[in-house]
Amino acid sequence: MLNVKIDTKEKFTVLTLETADITANMSASLTNQCKTVLNSPQKNLVLNLENVQTMDTEVVDALTESQQHFYENSASFVICGIKEKLEADLDQMEVLEMWNITPTESEAWDIVQMEEIERELLDGDDINFENHPEEPA
């Protein structure tokens, strides 16, 4: 059974996995937890893996897809707290380069806040470009 601690902040939700070994049969439950966060007012997710020792390939694939889904919906998905053994396993699966990872939860919060500001600025830039036609060359 997948045990998850949920901590809702103003701009994001922290899911801390309390289960050491995340197996394939837990991937649907984890994906549903992620979807619940994405559909909440605090749609940005920090996934804390500090208690996780092992993770099946199916779970890794599900997290990779979930992260992509978050970014497609203008939401952040940051993973933190990966321990050395799990990091080595994830490196072999070649997902470390694809995942948005920070060493600590505090740094993950910073990434979420920076990405929120970036999205606000990018949304604002679109309007500015429309209001300021390019000068003739």
C-alpha cells in the first residue's frame, strides 16, 4: 500500500512518499494522487522521495508521464530528496536528465516559485508583443 503525507501550501502541494519500496502496483495510486494535485487550486507539485529506497520501472515511467502532463498544463512538478541508491537506479534508467530534481524540499519550493514567476512573465510578454508592433526595418 502506498502511504503518502500531503502538505498543502499557498502555491503548491508537497507529496511525501512514506513507503520505502514503490512497486508497479502502486503506480496507479501515485498517478491518481498527482492528478488530484493538478486539479486543485495549488496545482504545482513537489514530490518528496526522501523515504524511498527502490522504485519499479513502471512507477518511474508513470512519474515521467505525470511530470510532462503537469508542464503541459502550466504547472510545476519538482522531485526532491532522492537518496543515493535510488539516484543510481534512476541514472541507469536514464530519467535523471528528464526529471526536474532538487536535493532538498526547500530548493524544490524555490523552483516552483521561480517557474510561477516565469509563467506570469511569459503570459505578460504575449500581451506586450501584441500592444507594441515591430518597428519597420
